[in-house]
Amino acid sequence: MPTIPSRRSFLRNLAGSAAFLPAAVATLGELRPLLAATVGAESRWELVRQQFAFSEAKVPINAANLCPSSRAVTEQVIHFTHDIDNDCSFNNRDKFKKLLEESRSKVAAGIGADPDEVALVRNTSEANNVINNGMPLGKGDEVVIWEQNHPTNNVAWDVRAARHGFTVKRVTVPESPKNEQELVDAFESALTSRTRVLSITHVSNLSGIRLPAHAIGLVAQKRGIYFHVDGAQSWGAVALNVHEMGWDSYTASSHKWYCGPREVGLLYVKQNRIKELWPNVVAPDWGTAAETALKGARKFESLGQRDDSRLAAIGTAADFHAMLGAPAIEARMYALVQPLKKGLQDAGAKLVTPMDEKVSGGVCIIEVPVEHRASMVNTLYDKYGIAAAATGGLRLCPHLYNTMEHIERAVAGVKDLRKWLA
């Protein structure tokens, strides 16, 4: 009869196919004392890096698209996948109901929300569309969005407007904002008496600009406007408390800066806004169970059969972030991206992303002509072992698993390839 591999055997098997570094562990319980005993900030982050299986030969610096999961998260996914494949009965899978609720509570605690306000959906795109399709809008209504929103928080509004007759207004912000107030003013001036929804992206994946979402949200709140924030580039990267922020809804994906399992997303909806939003999908657990099983934001995750192993493993990702601490993770992100921006400037690159931390996040983009972007990205990967993206120019997005050596290597590669710069 097949058996479920232990954590130790899982790591031994994985070690045969991946470059394993010392001090890699399978559980957070094993990692916690190692971190406590580590002296020096950089040494501590070197230990964190060792909890990710990627090889030094191919280093990911593109957190805006996809992050590796930590070994502990990967192990949980594989462990529970084997568990289900070994016994897929209702009886065995019943434990995942409790694990799902544990994951929900941990994720909610990490963003300062109540568990009943959190739905664990499949990704940011799905979560954004829940808000888009769930809002009761019609002729005469107006939705204000940022032109740099992701298509699921941008084009999706156009598609809905074509069906229901409301108006979509796009806001343009300065390419190099002088301060946060300049960004707030751009949105406030676009609002009218007809505006029902203001929907923005916290950090742009196209420019790296970080909007002052708290201040913009206060403007919307004073006018009684529904305020939605796409947090695909901020969840897991910056410390936040949604209750303190006062946002009506917030969406994100586990597979980006959260370093969690793929195909798990976050949808937060403020308690007093849940009833007014309609769900996108109605699956078999709806109906008579609506008042119990689908309490609060759970009605937005009525999606049919899910991968229980991933929903359970996102709780491990939440534990990983809680152990490191959101403020420490945010500080580390800036400790990497600010030297990266300075180094790229010194190498002759022109930044698209503002240098000022107050109006930028972990996304760093430099100007590269469209015709050279693919060549630059491919050469950085093939010759220098740096995985970047061609979004908006050349995009590099370091995160907690990166080291200063990775930053220096990326800068050196761009300097060598400066013939392709704008």
C-alpha cells in the first residue's frame, strides 16, 4: 500500500534533483531557532534564502510575476497531495475543512482582517472580477480607475460597462511624482457626484509607482464611494492593516510576493460591504448552506472542487511571513531594491520607477527600447543567471529570498549590456 512520504524523505528526494544549500529545513519549527541563533542582519537573510530551492545559477528577481515557494510550503503541498491520492474518500478529506479555516484565520490576521471578511480564491484576477461583476452598477454610474491597473482591474471594467451602460474614467498620474499628495490630487480631481467605485492598484507592475492608498481611500470614504485596491504587488511585500486603512476590498495572489502555493488568491471584503456584492460563481455548497458554510466572504469562494493541499499550505506561507514579521520583510525589500535602483542608474540606465521609497515599492523598471527588451531579458538569464521581465522596459523585482550578491550580479549584467539601453 502506498505511503505518504515523511518530511525528511521528501527533502532527501528533492536534494537529489536540486542544488541544496546547508541549513535548508522542512518545517518552520526547525527554522525558527536557527533564525534566533543567527547573528547579523545579512546572515539572517542568507539563512532565509536557503529555504528556497532555486539554484544560484538561475536566480529569480521577478517577484511581480511569480515567486518561488519556500521549502516548507512546497513540502506541505506535496505531503497533502500524497495524502489525498492515497485516500481520496470524503472521510479522509474531511480534515481539510478545519485546515481551510486555519489558513483563513492566519491569512486574515496577517492583514488585520476578521476571518469572515476573507475569501481564499484562486488568484488576483479572479478576486478582481468578483468585485467587478459583484457591484450593482448601471446607466448613469461612473467607475474611476488608474490607467496603470492590471487588465483584470482595468479592461474588465470596460467589458462590464459595455454590458451595463455605466462610464469608466481613467486617471493619469505624473511619470515622476514629486510627493504623495500629487498622486492623491490626481484621483480626487477625477471624482464626481456620479462616481460609485474608485478602483486602483497599490503598486504598479508597469512603472513601480506605489500609490498612497490609505490617503486615496480616505478621500473615497468621505464621499461614500466604494474603494477597491488590487494588492498583487503589495501582499507579502509591505506591512498593512486593512481595518486601519479603511479599504472596502483588497485582492492579491499567493504566488507573487507572498511566496505561497500557486492557484490560491486573497479576497478581502469589509464586513459591511459583503452583502451588497454578488458572487461570480454559485457552486453546490450554496443553497441551504448559505447561512452557515458560506458565512461572510466565504460566499465568494463557492467555486466547486478545489486543491485542498494548496489551501492548507497557504497557512504555512502565513506562518513563514508571521515568523519573519511584515515590517522586517518590507524593510528587507527596500534594502534590496534601493541599492538596485542606485546601481542601475550608475550603470547608465534611466529609471522608470521613482527613487523615493514613499512613492515606490519593490518593482524596479528601467527604460529599454521595445526592440531590445527580449534580447536583454534573455541574455541576463542565459549569461548572468538573472531572471527578469520585459514589462515596461527591463523589470527587476527583488524579494526576501534575494541577496546583495544577486543585486550586484544584476547590476553588473545591465552594465555589460548597456548598448541596449535607451
